[in-house]
Amino acid sequence: MIALSHVTKAFGPKQVLTGVDLVVPKGQSMVVIGGSGTGKSVLLKCILGLVQPDQGLITLDGQDVRTAEREAFLARFGMLFQGGALFDSLRVWENVAFRLLRGPLKRPKAEARAIAVEKLRRVGLTPETADLFPAELSGGMQKRVGLARAIAAQPEIIFFDEPTTGLDPIMAGVINDLIREIVTEMGATAITITHDMSSVRAIADRVAMLHDGVIQWTGPVAEMDNAPDPYLQQFIHGRAEGPIAAIR
């Protein structure tokens, strides 16, 4: 569904992506792993067109994303942001229904609220939560609200940016399970970026490791532990010694 071919991106003298090739099959969950500062978030921004690559081609269903009509293109995506990115001046239901209250997906207010309450229920939050403000929620509840917002408009493609950052292990497990269930239910295509190997094992159909500006290894999650790539093995086992440490 999504294909990247020889994608490069530099910021001044800093070369972040040096030739990324990646294919994300329709209806599958791809998890991109890699160290901090390796360009995982830049990769997502290039796909969305928020950052323009210097070279290479990115296609969605075979169409060059640069030539797509922006509103229709972005309407196909949902996003769970790393920090939640909730609007603190809006109530929870207004955050969830944000896209349904404006733009090409606009619905009547009552309908948008009803959809928001249903999506909150889907992520394990009660209708009473709808009229609270984000500051009145715990970190785990805020992450659930962010997830409800990501799925509110029934997107075909969902991006998850470090979905368990800042959560305790139990809540991280809950969020991982929710993501897996929702992606499966919706038949959505998903790309997740994370450092958390428990998230990788819970969410992924396929895994891609980004290192030194390229996809170092990609394959089914079931093959990850036995893959011979030394960069991958060092990363997934958290070893201090190895080729990544030597490069640094």
C-alpha cells in the first residue's frame, strides 16, 4: 500500500535518510525500530508530505504522494502522536472528534459527539470522560484519548509514534493490546515507530530496522530473533557492544 524507493533527506550537512527502500503491505502492521535520532519520525513526515524528501519516490496505492490532492490524501490517515498532542482547551470528546467538527469530514455536532463517545468506549473510557479536559486525565487515559482520536474518522492508514512512551509496563501492555485489536478490526494499514521491544512483539506483522539512513533489515516479526543481521541483534537485545556502538 505504501512504498518508498531510494528516499533521501538531509537537514543542512546532516544526512538523515540516505536511501530508504521500504514496502508496507495493505492491511499489515509495520513497526520501524532504530536508535534515537536515526530518522524514524522524519520517515513518517516524508510519507505524510510534511517534509519533502530530497530524492526518491514515495507512493500510496501506486500514486506519487507529491501529486495527491492534499485534503483527500490526509483524510486517509490517522495519527497517534508521541506526546498525546491533545488540545488542552478542548474537552475530551472535542479532541476525539476534532476532524469531524471541521474540514471535509465535518459532521453535525451531535453526531460527532456520539462518534467520539463510541470511540472512547472502544478504548476503554466511559462516557463521563467525554466532558473532562485533558489535564484531568492520567497519562494512560490521555494516550487512550489520543488513540480514540486517531481512529475516529475510520482511517485506512494509522501511524503510531512511540505509542507507549512514558507509560508504566502494565499500561503499555494495555495500549499495545488495544492497538493490535483496533488495527485488526479496522483492517487498517499501520506504521509504528518505537524503541520498545515489547511493543514490537505485540503490534508487528513485519519489522524494519532503520540505521545509518537506510533500512538495515526488514522481515516478518517471527523471523526477527533469528535474523543474522548484527545491527538488528545488537538493538533488539540491547547490547552495549556491537557494530552500532563501534560506529558511534
